[in-house]
Amino acid sequence: MSLELLDARPTAEGMAITFGTERGIQRLEGSPEEVARLARAMQQVAVLGQVNEHEDVWLDAVAVGDAIVKLGLAPGGQTRVLITRR
């Protein structure tokens, strides 16, 4: 799944982030710590994706507000993203 950052804004409790995905628009709201952890995890997955040629695996799951964002790798240097609501 592709993931494109469309918008990021501060809120009274933290941040609201809007992503465009293959499944449509996804809006996440979370604390500054949750958003920072997601950003770090996304950077790590992007780096590892460049060297992955054969593996299909989930690497991390990050809680952001009422959502869980799973990040992983797919063969051919692709990344995987799955956003679910709790």
C-alpha cells in the first residue's frame, strides 16, 4: 500500500495527520509522542525497504490515537502499510 502525507496540523491534544492511501483518505490524531514514534518507524521502514528484495514481513505497529499503523516490507523494495481502528 502506498502512503502519501497530505496534511499535518497541530491540535489541542497533539497532531492531526492526513494520509492518502490505496484505501482512501486516512486521518490520524495523536499525541506528539505518538506522531514522533510513527515518523521514526516510517523512516526505518523506508531505509530497510531499499535493501529488501524477497521478504514480505511486518516490522512495527504504532498506536496513534484510536488507530494502529502497521508498517512492513514487501518484495522488490516496497513498503507495506495497514491502518486499522481500535
